[in-house]
Amino acid sequence: MTSRTGPALVVTGHGGRDVLAVEERPAPAPGPGEVLVEVTAAGVNFIDVYQREGTYPVATPFVAGNEGAGTVVSTGEGAGGLAPGARVAWPQTLGSAARYVVVPASEAVVVPDGVDLETAAAVMLQGLTAHYLTTSTYAVRPGDVALVHAAAGGVGQLLVQLVRARGGVVVATAGGPEKCAAVRELGAEHVVDYRAVEDLAAEVRALTGGRGVDVAYDGVGKDTFDASLASLRPRGTLALFGAASGQVPPVDLQRLNAGGSLFVTRPKLLDHVATRDELEWRAGEVFGAVADGNLRVTIGGRYALTDAAAAYADLEGRRTRGKLILIP
Ligand code: NDP
């Protein structure tokens, strides 16, 4: 169907970053309901790390990457109205870290004119995540206080802004003075350098006049879970949405009783874009906010595919701010 070839980031076996290799591959052919996309940028995400390491099972070898944006070059039958030349983005299609990827039309959304493709790739997975966390997992109301961990990170920066856009107050955490300054600039009311405090929950309680927060958004996991739980007000909600520091070990549910009838949930994006309507609603709101200048997307680094190992080293090593993208 096509004689195009291009580089692809291949995970040759489960393991560390040394299993990554760039290979020249023929562009795959789109089947019914699919489109072939020339990728402008692919997002760098923790899910890529979990898949590479084998925590989330994917048989090797496979092409890495889940998120991206680019231009449709050809379509299979019944591609949902998408035609060559369409600018599209998608949050979770495996194989996105490549010049060419086949994307199910049902997983792609059209990128509006006011949003460039690099920004679209940067905001898809993390923007949709911050959106469902603040609208569905715990719908932030005016005056609510939200604890946001790793607030200088990809999801974190977007969470800070979306909580504030809904009238909430943010207690943010970040590692080190530079990251804390970046979070302050985004408008977080309180910023705690959690590498510098002994008792994070006590600090959060002090900042909330002893009351605790209505919701804790925790993508750090093992290292912050206990403090997140101890920071909640009675009947507060802990949304544990990731494990950047490692998985949280099993929890005694009596702790939820002792803490004051607490709620804990472990949500994931796929369950919140399960229908076409929901995907389009969330993507529409995120892209709309970006285009209107109400949601700032910080691209913290652009890497060639051949430098992907360095991008993941930076992400896994806590050296990044905002979002990293790969340019294939
Ligand atoms: P970030 O850009 O937030 O990077 C992770 C940050 O976590 C680091 O920069 C660091 O910030 C902090 N961190 C704390 N401890 C560690 C550690 N031991 N190792 C590495 N980082 C650490 O990443 P993302 O925005 O891409 O993802 C954040 C979390 O959200 C991840 O856990 C990811 O899996 C999850 N996620 C979940 C989704 C879902 O639907 N459930 C969807 C998307 C992401 P600092 O230096 O400030 O401590």
C-alpha cells in the first residue's frame, strides 16, 4: 500500500533503557477503521516505562510510545471521516514513538487550528488525565482544597491549573526550589518542597488551618501515599493515579475508618475515555483551554528518537519539568 519507511523506537526485551533501539521500519498499512499517521511528536510517559520494564505486560519486541500527534497520510475503509491531511492526536495507541503509526480512528481526535501538533502531543495523555481527575474522580468545587503532588511534572502542572480553573485552592508539592518556583508561577496557593520537610501531612494540615484537604491527587505513590491519606479531611478523597516512586503496598482498610470515613480510588485514563463521546468531550475541553490561553502546556524537553534513552533517564531521574516529547 505504501513504500514509506521511517525510524521506530523498539523495545527489544523487558528491562532498563538499554533495551531501547531505533530501527528503520516500513510504515504499517492501515486496516478497516484505522489511519496511517506521520508522527510530528510522541509523548514521553511513565506508562512507557512500565511497559518497557514489563510491569504492564506487553510481549517484546514492540514499538514504544502511546501518545502522539501528526498528520494522516492514508486511511483504511471506514476511518470515521478522517482523510489524508487531517491533523490528529491520540492518548494511548502503542507504537507511537515512530515516524509512522497506525491509529484506530476511534482513538484519534482532530486537533483544532489553534493548537500546534507538538503541544497536542504533549497535552493528550496528561491533559485528559488531569481533566478526568478534576471533573470525574473528584469533581472540584469552588473553595475545595486539593493536594497535588509532583506539581511541576507533566500531569501535576495541568492539575494545578485545572483545579484553580474550577475555583479550587491548591496545596502543591514539588522536589527542590526550582520546581517549587515553577509551581508558584502557575498560581498554586501553597507550595511545599517535600524533599525538605520532615512531616508532610503536618505541613499540609498547618496550611489548611488543621482541617485537611478535600482531595489528594497522588501520582507519586509509595513515597507519598501515607502523607496523602493523613492529609485528608474527614470524608476526603485520595485519588492514587500513579506510582512514580513505586507501587503502594497493600493497605489495611481500617485506616480509612480511623482517618474519618475516607475514600481511596485508583483510577486510570482508559476507563475515562471509554466511549467516543467521553473522549471528544474531554479532548474538546482540554484543547479549547489550550487554544484560549487558559491552560499552559510546558514542553520541558524535545528529544530525537535516537536520544530517547536520555529522555527516559531524565523522566525516571526526577530531572524534568512539564512534558517531554520525542521528535521522530
Ligand atoms: P512527571 O512529569 O510528574 O514525573 C514524575 C515526577 O514524580 C518526578 O518529576 C518527581 O517530581 C516525582 N517523583 C517523586 N518520586 C519519584 C521517584 N522516586 N522517581 C521518579 N519520580 C518521582 O510524570 P507524569 O506527569 O508523566 O506522570 C506522573 C504520574 O502520573 C506517574 O505515576 C504516571 O504513571 C501517572 N499517570 C497516571 C495516569 C492514569 O490515568 N492513572 C495517566 C498519566 C499518568 P519531584 O522531583 O517534584 O518529586
